[in-house]
Amino acid sequence: MKLKILLLVALAGSINLLSAQLHEEIVVDENFSPKVNKSEVQWKKELSSSQYRVLRQAGTEYAFTSELLDNKEEGTYHCVACEAPLFESEYKYDSGSGWPSFDRPIKGAIAYDVDYNIGVQRIEEKCANCGSHLGHVFNDGPIRTTGKRHCINGVALKFIPNGK
């Protein structure tokens, strides 16, 4: 009987530790500085007008318009501006929001900021490499994994299938 109780206590501790790891807090870095620094003139030359509006002016593409929304291929989603890897396909899911959604980014790939653009506080996601706006993260994601919904503008992403 004591062994069963001991095993149950150990199991409960393991579950709590796993839950804490999966439900990491989002930390806003007020001193964030991107590694890639280009002038706005350079960005305008390199990006399409819709990419520039989203990535450099923190715009949002229309819901359900991204070609990547229903992509089921295995691979990696990269920043379209600097090609830094951001999200793995295994963590993509259908949130029903109309934008590609992931339950977690690649570790260290995302920088977070606070944004009040629509009058309420949201956590903005930026490429940690070039500082481009990607989308926002919300706490209404899959409970069984991280609880996070990284809601990303498809126009900000470049998908590279595995093996390419």
C-alpha cells in the first residue's frame, strides 16, 4: 500500500513538472534588439506590399486567406523576411481562427512585445532574428499540450518541407 502511495505521489509530481514545462510563461523582453538591421527602404525592396504591411507595419492579413492555413506537409515554417526557422509542422493545428496556428515555436525563435493596437493588451510575436511582426500569442490553445495559440499571419511565413 505504501508503495502505491509513493508511486502516485511521484507520478503526480512528474505530471506537475511536465505541465509547468509545457505551460511556460511568455516573457516580454523590453530590451529586445533584432540581429538583422535593415532600413525601411531595404525592407520595401525585398518584401511584397502585403508582406511589408504585415511584417514591418504590424498589419494583419484577412482570415482564411493564407495558402499555409491548411498545409499538412511535414517541415519547418521560416520567417519570410530573413528565413530564420520559427515553427515546426508537428506543432501546427487547426484553431479555427483563420490563421496558421501553432502550440509552440522553435526555442529562441520568437521575441515577445506588448501591443495595444486594437485597444486591448495582446502579446505580439516578432521574429527574434529580424524583428518582423508575425502575429500574436493567446492562452486559448490546446490544453493537452502548451495551452498557447501562436496565431501567425501566413504572409509572414515561408514553408520548407522536410528534405529540402
